[in-house]
Amino acid sequence: MASFKNTLLFGMTLAVAKGYNLIDTYNAGNWLDRFTVENIGDPTGGFVTYVDEGTATSNGYISTANNQVYMGVDHNSVLSPSGPGRNSIRLSSNSAYTHYLMIADIAHAPSSTCGLWPAMWSYGPNWPASGEIDIIENVNSATNDQMTLHTAPGCTVTVGGSGQTGSLGATDCGANAGQTGCDVVSNNAGSFGTDLNGVYATLWESSGIQIWYFPRGNIPGDITNNNPNPSGWGTPVASFGGCDNGNFDGYFSQHNIIFNIDFCGGWADGQWGAQCGNLAGTCEEYVAGNPGAFNDAYWLINSVQVYQ
């Protein structure tokens, strides 16, 4: 029995002692050196103009103060719903990762406002061949985060062995050529939009992907001490337990980290009638004519840390 106890304790020690090396830190001191501001057309067909870095900084869409990074949108201009979309930002990290423990400390996220489709996510080249991990995402007035994986056809997931507190939705991550994805919706009504203020921690390994959200007052000490230990964090919000074909790594690789704030587009437009139809006939009409509605459409980031 003593031998069994010693073996068990040794195994537990190994599990707890697994360490992660800090690879990259993104913060107010290096944000625009480590991210590229992408002046591109919107792949999701949104009513948005993603501006270049010069336009973003000169107009105050991106700035730093008090060791925080602000990323927002034009909330002053009245537009034509048939013209160019509202000015906004989309940034992509210059570094790419295969597997990560990513700790995103977020003081403010774009508000739960009709017309908005903000996201923090990562994806790889030749979409959807290298996969996409949507960590923070939803649309319009939503207050619950929806975490989604998009892959090439062939990856169906189950809930990982750790379990999860969120609600499992679709399980075929490659459905509709990756457009639909597989998802988990958080049961925490403060995990997205107006009330989001805390840390999102995402652990991507060969065996699957786990996502935790810790509100500001409940952030584990090992995170704040830069010694993260996911084994002590309890049940994640989402636990994607790998592909049923056993080839999870074949669907995810070389991810850049993305922050963006979209307007309208396929998902937000599709929910417009049910969520926001009382405000205007279309999402584009509302976004074009109500700039003041987007005063709180901004990210305020303390830091993003990537461990491996």
C-alpha cells in the first residue's frame, strides 16, 4: 500500500508541477510592434472599414495610456447605409503559434450593443485548413460568450474529460466547409460584452482545447504571479476534447492572434430581426445612423501572454 501511495503522490506531483514557459508578452509597451493593423476587406461581409495603422492612431482608434491598450471604432460619423462601413480596427499578431497557453487580461470589451460583432480569436494559414479558435465572440446585445472552433471537414468533437460548465452546441467543427463550426456557449451572463472584465485563459494542446474565464475579482494567483497552473483552475467553461478521428493536430497549426470589431455581417445580420429589429429595419441602417451607440465599442487590454 505504501508503494501505491508513493506512486500516486509522485504522479500527482508531476501533474501539478508541469510548467509553462513564457514565450511572448503583448502590452502597451510593444503592442504596435508586435501586432499588424490590417487594412483589409471584411471576410464576413460586415458594414465595416478596417483602417490602416496611421489612420487608426491619428483618429484615436488605437492608443495607449496607463499601461493599457485601447482599440476602438469611429463613434462620431453619421454614414450612408449604402456607402462604406464604419471605421474600425483589426489586428493580427506578427508571431504565430502551434499550441499555446494564452492569458488575455481584458479590462473592457466592446459593449453588448446591437450592430456589433467583436472577437478575440486565432487562426492559421489557408483557412480553414489550419483551424480557427474563437475565444471571445458573439453579436448584437448578447452577454454570454460563444466559443467556437472552425476546421476543415472531418473533425467532430466531444466534451473533454475535464468536463465543462458551458453548454455544448454543434459538434461538427468542419460543417459547411468550416463556416458553421462547433461551439460552446458560456452560462455566465457577464462573459461577453458590457460586463466582461477579467482574464480569458486558453489552453491548446494536442489532446484538445480548454477555455476558462475569470472575472476580475476571481483571477487565480498563479496567473497574476506569472506561473500559470491550469490543473488548479477547476472546470473550464469550454472543453473541446479533440477530434473523433484522433488527429486534432492535423486541423490546427500556426495561429496568429486576432482582435477585431466588426459591424453587421453574416452572423449579426442573421440575428438582427430577433434581437434588434425594433431599432431599425436593417443592421446597416442602425449602424450608419447612430454613431453614439458605439461609444463603448472598444477593447481595453492590460496584456496578452503566451506560454508554451
